[in-house]
Amino acid sequence: MKNIAVILLGSAGINIGECYRENYSRKVPLLLFESHKTLYQAERGAIIVGQVPTETSAADVLLKAHGIGDAAAITEDYYDNVPDYIEGPHGKILFFTTAEEQFGNNSPEKTLARAEFYEQEIIEAMSAYDHVILVACMGGSVSIGVAPFIARLAKRHRISMEAIVTMPAMFEGKKRRHQAEKGLAGLQKFSKVNVLAAEHKEESIIDYFKLKDLTVARAIEQVIINYNNI
């Protein structure tokens, strides 16, 4: 198999990563770029990239591995000292914010500014692969602000990339849709983009988002199959 990695952005990306791991045995590396640095997200990310614990939780493994201290010190699920990087045999997760920046203070512009601080780390993560699939669920601040930035870096450094994108459903509101369209336009300047259709047709919103995650996971797998057959 060719050397391919998938970049997943934000909390939606972690959901997709879990869905992909549940439905496909292929251990393609997943690079998770997340702005919400919480122990909960760190625990989920650690499992996705292959840090699977045995008798203790992923959080405990993470804390001990980095010498951070007792998990009991965590307040309201935010942990200021969760490391920027978590790396496992099947990928890595990069947190590019701090706990105090997350309390109702997030925006595409602020998220982008924070991601730019980690430009070299992002380039190095992508450069390790022959081809990168960037997945962006447009609507949230991470995908809107960071996806075009990552694509621009890939183009500048001649990293082979294509993008899989979803747009917000109508029930998510006009403002979110407008922001998503702006993010999509920015991404299309630097990368080939496949926009998936996933409108709200399920009985519940939860079912809709589960279907959306599965639709993206299937699209990722198909891109990998197609690329390996070239």
C-alpha cells in the first residue's frame, strides 16, 4: 500500500476518525488537528492513533507517559498540561490551543492564528507521506480557518493532497452555511476538493451526524483504494 495519511480537523474529525476505525481495518495513519485541548479529546485521540490502554484509561496512560501528574487534578474536564502532541503507531494528534482560550472565545480567525504558530510541525507531519487526504466538515471554526491554511502549506511544499468536504445541513442555519462557503472557496484555491452530499433526512439529528460520519469514512476508504490502484 502506498504511503497515505488522512488529516482530520476538530471535534468532527475525531468523530470521523472513530467511525473509520470502527468500520475499516486498514491502519492508515490519521493526523488529528484539534483546537479543544481537553482530557476527553486527548483520550479519544490517543485511542484513534493507537495508544490503546490495557488496564488503565487512555487518559491515565497519557498522563503517565508525559509525566504530567495525577488525573485527579483535572478541573471541569479541561487539563492545561495535556501535551501538544500525542503520537501512536497509527498516527498523531496535535492540539493547537490552550485550555483558557476555549471558553466561548473561538473563531476561525483565532483558530487560524494559533495553527500558524505550529506551521513547521504541520508541514513535517504531512511531508512524511506520499499523499494526504484532508477531511473538512465545513461550518466549525477549525475547518473554516485551518483547512485552507493546511492546503496552502501542502501546495507550497509540493505535498500531494486532495480534500473531502461536507457542508452544513440547512437546519444548522444560514450563518454557518455562509461561513462554510467561505471556507470552501478558500480551500478550493489550493486543493482538489470532493464535496459530499449529506442532507438531513434521518429521523433525528444524532442519526444524521452518524450517517454523515459514515459517509465520510466510506469516501476516505474509496480515495485510498483509488490512489493505490493508480
